[in-house]
Amino acid sequence: MSDQPVLALSDVDSGYGEVQVLTDLSLHVNENEIVCLIGPNGAGKSTIFNLISGFYEPDGGRVEVNGIDVTGRKPYEVADAGLIRTFQTPRKLEGMTVREAMLVGPREQPGESFVKLFTDPEGVASAESANLAEAQRILEEFEIDHLATQPATDISGGQMKLVELARAMLAEPEVLLLDEPVAGVNPTLAKKLKTQIRRLNEQGTTFLLIEHDMEFVMDLADPIVVLDQGHVLTEGTPEGVRNDDRVIDAYLGGGA
């Protein structure tokens, strides 16, 4: 594992009107880590994700992905730097099968260019064939290829989270942000998601996730970053966080 940060926030401020959400917040994620943000509602977790992925612009500070300053960049520009995110509630694409929904994932598809459809139809067809083959390969790796022809609106929320994770991998991210990946997911699918995250991490994908399921977090993430009112309260190993009196009192209810 490298100590080279692939994601870094430096002295980031963010607020809404007179409400300050983040103040001088700094954190970094090193290559091949699985880092989890925990903390109560209002601690700033979702704001951090939205700032990193380009949905919000910070009031101050700097966000870097792979050494590239992406502060205030648009989401597609952040994606081009190598960072992709998922959402707490996956959007089911109306009128698409699971396979078709997967094909939304790849970046820089030549078929998205109106000009190339006419000037390079063979290149467009070749790229689409390659994307289709890659989508099928990833569906098989995630053991959800049996869902390929089902309407995306007909599968369960847990299955959709697996599909969303699989689709994100088609964009070949170096850093993947997961927003509550097991929220509302049954234990069997949560176990499958955990297995897939570990497998992808072993293959080189770096993860930053938000999750409230402490059993899931403690078994998967290292390090864990604990937020408190827009600040980093502490950061450490699962064991260190589990035994930190401040964390126990504030977030884990004293019984973790």
C-alpha cells in the first residue's frame, strides 16, 4: 500500500447562509485504502462527498484528486481525474434493462458525439461492442449477470446497489466514493457488497465511504475518520476508534 494521497482536502470551508458545515477541514485518502467517514447526521459527511465530487463548491480550501486541483470543478471533470461516486439511493433508469443501465457507466464514449456517429461509425460500433463485453464481464464478476435482461426498475434496492457499484467500475475509477452502500440492504446482499469492495480494493481501487452500519464499517474500513460538527474528531484503526472514549460516548452509544 502506498502512502501517496490520491484524494486530499486541505482547509476546506463550506456553509449554507449563516450555518457553517465544515471549517478548515483537512483529510486525505492514500492509494489502496478503504476509508470510512462516520459521525451523526449534520456532521458534514454528505457535504464532503458533494464537495469532492463537484456537486458543491467550497467557500474556501482545496480538493485534489491524483494531485490535480479539482476544487469547484464540474462532476464530469472530477470523474476525468479518476474519481467516481455512488449515491445513497441509486437512480433506477426507466425503460432500461440492467445491461443497458450498465452501459451508462463508461467515460468518453465516442457514440455520445453526434459528429463521430457520422464520421467514424466503425469506431463507434467497435467501442460499443467493447463496452458491452466489459459490462458482461463485470456483471459476471459481481455474480449478477442473471439480472442483465431484467428491467432496471424491477430489481430490489440491494440488487440496484450492486449494479451501481458494478456500473461505477466500468468508468475505471482510481477512487470510488460510496454513499451508505448497505443502507436498507438485507444481510445477504450486504455481505456480497462487502466481498466485492474487498475484491476491488485488492485489485487497486481506493475507497472512501459513508456508512452508519458500524459492524460493516469495523469489519471493512481502515482507517476510520470520525467527524464532529464539521471537524475531524479522530482518525485511526477500527480498534482504535472503537476504544476511543469520545467516539463511544458521541457516536457508538457507549456499547460498541
